[in-house]
Amino acid sequence: MTISLRRARTIIRKALEKGREMELKPLSVVVLDAGGHVQAFEREDGAAPGRFPIAHGKAYGAVMLGMAGTAQMKRAEDQAYFMAAVNGVYGGQVIPVPGGVLVRDKKGTVIGAVGVTGDTSDNDAIAAMAGIDAVGLTGEI
Amino acid sequence: MTISLRRARTIIRKALEKGREMELKPLSVVVLDAGGHVQAFEREDGAAPGRFPIAHGKAYGAVMLGMAGTAQMKRAEDQAYFMAAVNGVYGGQVIPVPGGVLVRDKKGTVIGAVGVTGDTSDNDAIAAMAGIDAVGLTGEI
Amino acid sequence: MTISLRRARTIIRKALEKGREMELKPLSVVVLDAGGHVQAFEREDGAAPGRFPIAHGKAYGAVMLGMAGTAQMKRAEDQAYFMAAVNGVYGGQVIPVPGGVLVRDKKGTVIGAVGVTGDTSDNDAIAAMAGIDAVGLTGEI
Amino acid sequence: MTISLRRARTIIRKALEKGREMELKPLSVVVLDAGGHVQAFEREDGAAPGRFPIAHGKAYGAVMLGMAGTAQMKRAEDQAYFMAAVNGVYGGQVIPVPGGVLVRDKKGTVIGAVGVTGDTSDNDAIAAMAGIDAVGLTGEI
């Protein structure tokens, strides 16, 4: 199973809506597939230009390691050199903080990840979860 | 002036609609801003996983060089080593073929680029132009 | 659907058996999943040490582009600068010759790729197909 | 002397069996030769897609430095900048934690390394040792 483009669009819209409802700063949201490849992305007007690689990095690490942003952050805090080394083997593409949310289907299989950036990491994760909830999938922050 | 997210969405939708109308293979469409940074992207269901970097590479070269895909291709055919060297300085991120379309406002200023991939380069460019036309901007293939 | 480890093992064994039956040079065989990630690999005794990245590069380009080795080679011959640029966006990881074989399920969906290296490109592709046939999947050389 | 493919297969199978016996998460196991080059690899069903580079990074550092994962981790904890610099010269390919196990022959010569990832670093190392023991070689965690 994978995240269809239709569902990816809904995830992004609902995450952005949540951000506006919570009066967050402009958000950027990426949806990756189960192989860590980009399916859809949107950056709100007013967001800084470099937001794509940040959103991507949060979601990419989650898919590649099978570990959501919160767990990555804990590992980075406990063992900084380990997450630095992980970034080496993944080409420097991992941002190990909340806002990188694993997406699972009903059986618990990881089918992709959502990456949100723009506000605090915790608020980014809340916005991501709003998108994932809206399509009936399970998120792991 | 820049391409708003609202307009970027319309560009992508209309490009994808054009692809379906012409019965092209599944397309992927990126919109970059005037600085070459990703604003929005969608990959249709059934497209190969690696389509983001190809779409991005077509649009990125167009913005960074201020030269659309067709002109880049001509340059690559005339002087392959030049485009190879350009790719050196741009981190290997340029795909110099049609489907990378410059977007200009009414004064002729470049405000971004659209990159389309999935079918032949010429068809990719037609789909990109359909999106750009739909928002009243000027495309240069 | 994906290629299970059990099936990946059979693909590799049957490809190696085919190589021995045809008296090819020592082969190396990789199986990638639908996202281009390594699932299984074996290098026969006597093969050169650098065979993993070659096998990987054949299969990786096939998955990422959704285009098997033979079609990639044709494109490289027709438009060398295009395949060079594609390699730029994929981090230099693509080897565009036969021996990179797409694997499809019964519906025609790409579920991975097999990369074989060690003998001539054409013989490498024959060995890959023997492995894919053995598990009842469809290969595209 | 080197690790034959036959032995590499046994190492991988026995490491995976140990993982199942201990009820670990799905494991990925790589065997590298004395030059740090990939000989064989398997990723169990259910493991995250990005496990190859992690398994590889554990074993690669062990071979290249002649120092097993536990000693590398100690060095990273004592002198993080040193392991970061080592990663610079080795292209960012080293993961300095347990689960990267040196393999020695009866004379004590390093003939390769095994890298295991998927569970805790300590459990990964136990699984690697089970594989190495099964072929009568000596492991150094």
C-alpha cells in the first residue's frame, strides 16, 4: 500500500489549515512514500525559501530509519555522534527533530512520512498529525 | 513578484490535466520560485519514484541560468563540456532538456520555473505550458 | 507488493546458477525494492572487489527512472549529456547498461529491480532474467 | 585468506536466526571483505528501507580502521571530533557503534567485518557474533 496523490494532497491541505487555525508561522509540508521519495510538497506564501530541504529532512530520516522525529531527537541528544554518522551515510539529508512523522496503514506497516517545518518543532508535528488524521491513517510523531 | 502557492497549485493541476487529456504517461510537476527554491510539487500515481529530482533539475537549470530547457539542450548538444561544467558548479542538479520552462511576469521578469517529467521531453513542455497559461503568466520553453 | 527476502534469495541463487551453467565469469547480483533500496546482494568468489556499486547502479537507475537497462543505454547513446545529467541528480549512482532489469508484479507495477554484473552486459541480463523467471515475476531488460 | 561466499551466507543466516531466537526487531546483515568491499547482504522483511547504509557503515569503519564497533564508540565518546574527522576522510561512511564486528582468521589477521543493524547496538553485536561463531572464525565486537 502507498499514499495516493489524492490522499497526499489532503494531508498537506489539512496540515496547512491546522497551522492557520493555530496561528502558526507559514508552514511547508512534504509527503514521502515508503521508499523516502517525494510525492507532494507545498510551501505557504511568506515561508523562507529554504524550507523544502528542512521538511524533506524531517520526513526522510523517519522513513529511512523507521524512526519518527521524536525518537530521532532523543537519540541525537543521547548520542550526538551516532546521528551525525547516520547523516553521513544518508548524504546529510536527515533533520532529527519532531515534525517528521511516520505514516502507518491499518496493519502498522510504514507507508511513508510527512515532514512539516515553519513553526516550533512541536507545533509542526501537531500540524502533520492533523493532516494524517484527516485521511484515516496512523501517525507516529 | 513571485508565484503564489495558489497559482503554483493551479499550474500543477492544469499541467496534470493536460497530461491526462493527451494520454501521456504519469507526470510529475514542480514549481520553483525566482531563487530556484521549491514551492510546490506533485507526482502522479504510477510515476517512477525518482521523478522529483528530474523535474527539479529541469526547472532548476532554467532559473539558475535564466535559460529555458530548449536553449539548454541546444547548448548541451553544441558544447557538452560546457553544460557538464555548469553542472559542476550547480552541484549536479541541472537536467538540460525541454520540460524546464521559465515563467515570466507581464514585464518579462523571470519569477520562477516549472519542471515537468514523465513523458517525452516535448510533451512534458506542452503540459508545463498548459499550466502556466492557465494562470495568465508567460512561459518560455 | 514487494519482493520478500525469500524471493530475493531465490532470484540471486538462480541468477548465479545460470551464470555457472553458461560458464560466465563470476557474477554479482543485487535485488532492490520498489524504492531503490538494497534488499539482498551476493558477490561470487573470484569477482572483482568493486562489483557491488556496479550491480547496484544498474538496478538503481532502473527503479528510479522506471526504465530498464536497455532503454537507458539507448538514451545514453542518443543523448549522452542527458544520462550524465540524470546521474548528477541521482548522486552518480546510475550505470545505464543492460543487466539492470525491472521487476514487475502481475498487474505490471514495478516492485523492484535486479542488477547483475561480471560478464558482458547482455549475459548479465540473461542471468538476471533467469532469477526473476524462477520466482514467477516479470522482468524487463 | 578471505571470507568465501558460502561462509558469508552462513554468517548472515545464523545472525538472522539468532535475531529471531532472541525476538529482536527485523535485522539487516552485511559481510565485507578485507578491503571493506561488500560480499553479501540481506535485509529481513519488515526492516526499514535505509538499513543497508547503516549495516555497511558499522562494518566499513571496523575494516578501514582495524577497530571494532565498541572501540570506535569509545573513541567517539572520548573524542567526538576525531570520529567526525575520520568520517570526513572516509566519505561519511562510518557508523561508530557496536554491531560492526571485525572478523579474524586463526592467525589473528583481519579478513573482513560483519555489520548488523535493526535492534539495540548491543543486540546487533550478539547476532553478528552468532554468525561468525557458526563458521569457526573469530569475532571482535
